[in-house]
Amino acid sequence: MLRLISSVLLTIFLSTSVQGVEYDGEKSIMFETKYDVCIIPPQVDDATAKGVKVVDVKTAKKLYDQKCYFYDAREKRHYQKEHIKGAHPVYFDVSKAEYIVIQLPKDKEENILFYCYGETCANSYEAALAVRKLGYKNVYWLLNGFSEWKEYKYPVTEKP
């Protein structure tokens, strides 16, 4: 049994991309693996308590029709492949360990919505909280994310 576990772990290790990173003389190793969900589940109650409005896909579509700003917090490669039509990307700056939202509206009263993979993904949750801290009043978080949006056949931009 131990041999089987060791073999599985070795296979996973060998199938990942490994990079060495140095910070002020300290070395660490970063493993890059493919994933479609985040490790840390987001907290709906916490988001609501901090002023983020949690919405379902039908409410998100109403906001979309009202020209709400949409932000995609999924990995860059997934955003480039397909995203909600008109959505802007949110990038995670590894060097600063923070989300970078570009093209935010100047008016902090505008409706802005964040989404990622689904309810087990914390990317959009964390990005929404970060923007809320910047003083934006109408911040929405699409709980079930891109996959449910796509299931409803709502507008999507796909790379040809």
C-alpha cells in the first residue's frame, strides 16, 4: 500500500511544472498544476457581512442587461479561451499576493459583478472583497460562476 501511495505521489510530482523562486535570500519551490476550482471555499455570510451582494445567475443576467460591469477572476488561459461577453479580466499578482482589477469604473456607485468557476472558487469572492474595500458600493458576486452562466446559454465570447 505504501508503495502505491509513493508511486501516485511521484507521478503527480513529475507531471507538474516546478519553478524555483527566491525572495531576499530565501528559496522556495512553486508547483504549478492544472485546476478548475480553488482550494479555499468562499464564505457567503462573510461576503454579505462585508457588503458584497451574492447573486444567482438569473439576477446576474438582469444586471448584465442593465450594463453592469462584469469581471472574470478565472485563470488567464481560461479567460482567453472564453468568458462572459464584455467581461474584463482580473489577474492575481503572485509577487504581491493580491488581485489586480483593471478597467474599474471611476464612479464608485456603478454596479460591478465578479465571477469565476463556481461556488467552490474563491477567486471572484476575494476580488469582490478587495474592490469593496476600495469603496465601491454596488459589488456583486455570482455564486455559481461561469459554468452556470454558460449552461443558461447567456452571452459568451469564445476564442475562434
